[in-house]
Amino acid sequence: MPQVERSHGADFEEVLATYLAALERLARAYEADPETRRDLLQEILIALWKSLDGFDNRCSLRTWIYRVAHNTAASHVSRQLRMRRQIFVGLEELPEPADSRDGEDAVAHRDAVATLYELVHQLKTIDRQVMVAYLEGMDAAQTSEITGLSARNVATKIHRIKHVLAHRFREGGRDVR
Amino acid sequence: MSVEQIQASAGSFQRRIQGRNAREYVAAIAVVVFFGWEFSRTPDLLARIGFGLMIAGMFYMVWALLSRGSGRPLPEDAGRASFIEFQRGELVRQRDLLRSVWRWYLGPLIPGLAVLLATSFNHAIQAGRAFPVVFVALFAVLVAAVFFGIARLNGRAALKLQCQIDELDEAGR
């Protein structure tokens, strides 16, 4: 194999080793159907494979990877929207949860994760990206770089995310992250 | 998933996108076949010119859809653009496509339609009866109404996209 290809392949193997789990979570945030989600993940990995040569260090590799992944997933959502006619809402439009006393009973981790993804699937693409970035532990600056939102808007959305998560997953203050 | 599997699936993925695009243009191909059949069987020179212009118009329309349409793969520099930049670019492209529908979608069909309608009108007048003349005139009005209706619908869709573009610009400030 030529030296250039092996380098590209080696770089991509490192990307896969480091980011595959996060990309699987990202794909799950954008697509509820398991089969379509596998296609989306494949689409994201192919897009990363093709784009890696173009990485020019103007941003961090992490930002680059998340930009490609989110942009690929956003295109996927646009295509699905044209077919399914779904309606997504913004973070501000999410309905308040029912009586929070019901949520104080212990909820299995798997149920909480499923509920979280159900919540994410209702969101408009841009709010979904902020939510995913927040749940992956990214700071406001990184989120701003990936989404293109102003720092002010990122801060506002994160504040709303914290409010939503606190109300929906109140279990003695356990952080769903 | 290994690197080799990704590489191997990149080619089949691209073929799947192309297959998806090809299905979208089956209707256009069927129309071209129909006009081609009419072209081959009519002895009227003017009608042949009309059918020929319609076929050329359909080919141009299909080419325009293929080069500007929605089935394009993600650009390889997608990592350089934030989501807002990327999405804005896509929305602007789609908005401009809708705004220019007269140029690439409706316009190419007008010369062929005009010649065919003129041919039909000529035959109707030569037949010397009122009904065929009225029928062709009404058909011409109907075609014009459909064309303007399509342009109007696309104009409205372009306005909706402009609202989304404005929202993105606001979110980025």
C-alpha cells in the first residue's frame, strides 16, 4: 500500500478508536430507527474517511470530526423530513413534564437513556446539536465552533437544557450525563 | 467497523445515492420516450420541431436537476463549516433553485409547447370548426395557468427557505 494511503488509513483507525462510541451516540440522537441509524452511522464514517485529507489544523480534530458528523446527520434529517413530514420543536417549546413526584421513583439507567433520546428526537436540528454537545461534555466554546451559534445563544440554550434535564430526570440530583 | 469496511462501503454508498437520483428521473425519461415516439410517427414538420424542442427541454431540465438538485453527496470540506454555515449554504442553494424555476424547469419547455400549441391551433383553424379552436385556446390557457401556479408555489417555498436563512443568521449573531 502506498505510504500516503497507509497514513490516511492509520489516521482514520485512530479516529475510529477514539470517536466511534461518541459517533454512535450522535447517530442515535439523530435517528430513532435502528436500521436507518446504521445507515446514518455508515454515512458519517464515509464522510469522515473522505474529509480527513482536507483537515488543515485550522480547528481541532475533535471540532472537525463533530462538524462532519453533525453536518452529515443534519442532511440526513432534512432528507427524512421531506419524506416523513415530521415537526420538530425548539428547546423553548418542549412541554413541561408531568408532576415531578412521579419522576422521583428510581428509574433504570436504560429507561432514562431511552427517555433522553426520545426528548432529543423531538428537537430542531440546531438544538439537537447543542444538546448532544452538552451531553458529550463539550464546553460552550467548542459547541459554538461546531454549530456556528454565537456564544450568547449557546449559553442561553445550555441554560434551557439544564432546566429541561433537571425537571425531567430529577433523581436526587443525579446527573444524567 | 474497520477502515477496510468503510472504504469498501464508500463506493456502494455512492452508487446507492446515484440509484436514488435515477429513480427520481424515471418520469422525465418516460415523457422523453413519449415525445420521441410522437416525433417519429408525425408527418407534420412543425409538430416534429415542437416534439424535438420538448425533448431538448426535458434533457436540459434533467441535467439542471442532476447538477443542482438535492441528491448531492456531502462536500469533502464539510469539516471546515460549522452547522450554521453548512446549513445556510444548502438553504441558499435550494432557495436559488426555487427562485430560478422559470429558467431551468419551466422555461425550457415553453418553446416546444408554444410550437405544438401553434401547430394544433393551425390544424383546428384549417378544420373550419369552432370547437377545436376553442379547445386548443382553452388548453393553452390551462397550460399557462399550471405554469404560473408552479412558479407561484415555488416562490412561496423560496420565501419559507429565506425565513429559515434569516433565523440561522440571527442565531449566529
